[in-house]
Amino acid sequence: MSQRPFASNTDGRLNLEQQRKRAKELLPRLKSQDPSATLSQAQWQVAKQLGFASWPKLKAHVDAIDFAARHPGFEASDGRVQGPVPDAHGPVVHGASA
């Protein structure tokens, strides 16, 4: 396997294209151990080496960091709604039978 550094950007961010290349370079070694090895298994191993549970989680992390770098004023939300949430179906009546 290549001994390339995990990150190639000068700011230390992961470069997804470089990680794809690492996975492609790893694949022949995996195939020598198991002929049925796939690129997705190589990608999973690269993601695990970087501390991620899966390749999609690695990709999501890289995408989020790249987005944040391109939009420095963006404030992420955790999805919680601030303030009261109006009920689209009217008030809830407890104890009433339908």
C-alpha cells in the first residue's frame, strides 16, 4: 500500500480524491489475499484507517468540511426548531373518543 499522507491539502483537510486513489491502490493487495475483494471493501478499509465507520461517513465528513470552507458565514443547525411548533391538525384533545 502507498505510504502517502492521509491529507494533502495545506490546511490539513482530507482530500477525498486522494483517499479514492489510496483505495484503488489497496485493492490489488486485498485481491491477493481474497480474490473476491471489491473496491468498496478497499474504501471501507481506508475509511476505517482514518477513523470513520464507513466510506459514506468519510465522504459526508469531507463534503461537510468542504461546504463549511466555501461558506464561512453559514451556521449549521442541529435540526431542532426554535420556539413553539404549530400543530397542523389543531389542538390535541386528551380523553376524547374518536
